Amino acid sequence: MFKPQTCYLLLCLFRLLPGAEAQHLQFDHGAIIRGDTSEKKINLVFTGHEFADGSSHIITTLKKNNVPASFFFTGDFYRNSQFKGLIKQLIRHGHYLGAHADKHLLYCSWEKRDSLLVTRQEFLTDLDNNYREMARFGIEKSKAKWFMPPYEWYNDAISQWTLDYGATLINFSPGTSSNADYTYPQMGERYLDSQTIFQRIMNYEQAHTLNGFILLIHIGTDPRRKDKFYYRLDELINTLTAKGYTFVSLENLLAN
């Protein structure tokens, strides 16, 4: 059963997403983490803060396969002059561009999730700064309602504050380890090479399906990671397409 606070979050969320039905979406701590599990649809999500080394390959691969994707960038990413052309190219190609917080803050403790590390005002100011940078590219808040939290880590309070701000919190669908593509060998046991990540995705698909999945990959990673997972993107798309999956926009994935 949902906790009372979570139930309130879901009620507010459905007001922001007309037509959405509870049975078609999955939630965690008030954030949408998966679409309709009865349909073989996937949305590819790419996040970025410091790095964008995979951008050229990713854009080329998406265009080649006619795949729409979602890109969530921090304010620092949007204001980085080196990424200006990339952002404009993504807009021209019709991909969804959203917020990922201005300064990539850690909102709550890794060890104790309900312990906040930011105040409500700090959160709102930071998020507002992110949307201000997006507005410089003509990305209106009303057209970019979905917000991906930095570190993909949040709690019920963050979900509520996001709703208060007029946005909707989403997160990647857990289970595949695709989000571990940022790791590098110096991290020790936390490091996962690209073959391991690819195989974990396939293993999860075989055991549970990827229906309704929000599948997260990073647009760039630390240079200490030489084995870049985004070079497996074309193979990933073609393998899953052969299994009957369709890659759709985030709006399509979350529609009822």
C-alpha cells in the first residue's frame, strides 16, 4: 500500500498528466519510473553535466535508426559554450530536452534517503536556474515538464517540491545497470565494463521484459573510462528492435 504522502503525490501528478492512469505507470518515492508494462515500448534517456564526448555518435545513431530520445542536462551543461551547437542540434532533431538541476546537487543522503541535504528554497532556486538556462535555447518550461533529478537520487520531499514547482519528477527504470556506464576502472568493484552492462540489459529483458522502460545512458563519461558504452548503442537498438520493442518518445511512453 502507498503511504499517505505518496498517495497525495500521485493525485497531484495525475492532475499534471491528464489522462494518465495509475495502472499504466510505475512510481518510486513519488517519481515515475516506468510506463505501461503491457506494451513493448522503450524511451532512451541521456543525462549530462560535465561530459558530452558521446554526443556525436549518439546523435548519428539515433538519426540512423529513427529513434526519438530524451536528454536531461544541468544548467551548467546548458551554459557551457562548448555544448551550444550540440543542444541546438538536438532541438532541430526533435528530441525532448529537459532539466537535470542547475548545479547537479545531491538532494538527500545515500545512506539515509529521507535525510535532505538541501532546503526547499535551495532546491527551488537551483531548479529555477536550470530552467532559466533552458529558456535561452527557447525551451519553455511548459514544454519541458519532466525533470530528472541529479544522481538519479531523490525522496518523497523532492517529488513534492517538484510538483509544487509545476514539474513532474521521473527516474530511470531500475534493474539493468545501464546507468553504470559512467563508472571507470579506478572505482574498483563499482566499475562495470560495457559488455557486462550490455549483458545485464539482455538478462533483465529475458527475465522480466523491458516493457515501458525508461532506459538511461550518459551522453558523456569521465575520460578515465575508455570502454564507452554509447558505442554499443546501435547494437542495443537493433537487438531490442529484433525482439519486438519500439523506441518511442517520453510523451508516447507515458501516455495512457
